[in-house]
Amino acid sequence: MRLTRLCVFCLSCLIYCSSWAADENLTLLVYGDSLSASYGIEEEQGWVNLLQIKLLSAELPVEVVNGSVSGETTTGGLARLPAMLDSYQPELVILELGGNDGLRGLPLNLMRENLAKMIDLATANGAEVILTGIQIPPNYGPRYTTPFFETYSALAKQKSLPLVPFLIEGIVQQPELMQNDGIHPRAEAQSMILDNVWPILEPQLESLLRIRTEKDSSK
């Protein structure tokens, strides 16, 4: 079923994009932390690079920019974002931040405020936003971990955003797929991260590609 949907999606996008020039690629900015920055593995093994390979193999006119930085908090991400938006002018942003706020026990209201500001900056710059949820280890206690995780769904609902509920769902539950720190997935788990992202990303890309084609055809 998933393969059939992908084939239909790719075919429709090829039809949409057949008249586009190479320099008219849609830009997708992945803006996250070490989970998206290939921490502990080779860069080409990371899920963001696997996403670019997937798009290239399907001949879809989408360029992936990885703006992720290991150790990044939402405060650091907020400070960097205006320059990233100005430099790349993305049509779509996958926002994957907050994990380091949680691991450092930073105030949840600050994390939520920073995420909200980044969403507003991206949308004001003309980009669609996909939010990715993160869970932190249970040893931080339910009084912190539960509202931390719920922050993402609440923010996605408030901002009417598509949400990847938990970026590394199905991975962290299998210790053999995690690096020794218990936080970062191994190389062999990166395709599973992409599998978690793709069902949310696919319809957003399809919509953006269709809108762009309709605009081009109306000129």
C-alpha cells in the first residue's frame, strides 16, 4: 500500500514538474539538533541525507538543506533561524528542536515560546512548517517528561501544523538500534526515522508542488 501511494505521488509530481527548470527546485529546510545532524555516524548515513536520496531517486524537484546542529537548544535555534530563512528561502521547514532543552531540564514555557516564535518566523517568511515531537528519558520524572512531550501536540494544534508525533518512534524501544548513549539512533535506524517522517511530509510536498505548478501555469 505504501509503495503504491509513493508511486502515485511520484508520478503526479513528475507530471507537475516536467516543465520546471533545474534552478526552480522547492527548498526543504530540516532545522534540528543532533537527531538530524548525523551525530555519531557518517553524514551520508543520516536520515536527512536519506531523504534527499529518496527525492532524487524519484526525480522530484526538491532540494534538502540540513540546518541542524548537534547540541542545539530552542534558544540557539531561534537565534540562528532568521539568517537561515534569509539565506535559503525555504518553502517548507521541518522543525526538530527541543530535545536538548529537555535533557538540560530547561523551563518548558521557554521551550514552547521559542518553538512558537520559530514557527511564526518561518510562516512569515512564506514557509510551511512540520513540527516533530520528541520524548526524553523517563528518569527525568513524569512531572517533567509528560508535559514536555505534550508541548508538541499542543503547539501543533494551536498553530494548525502537521506533526510527526515522535521522531524516533519504534527505535528507542529497541536498545540495539541506539548508540551507547541511549539517546541517538545508530546508522541502521536512520531509515526508520525517515519512515516516521515521510507519511507526514509526503502530503505537504505534494500540496506545495501542485500549488507551484498551478501558479506557473497561470502566468
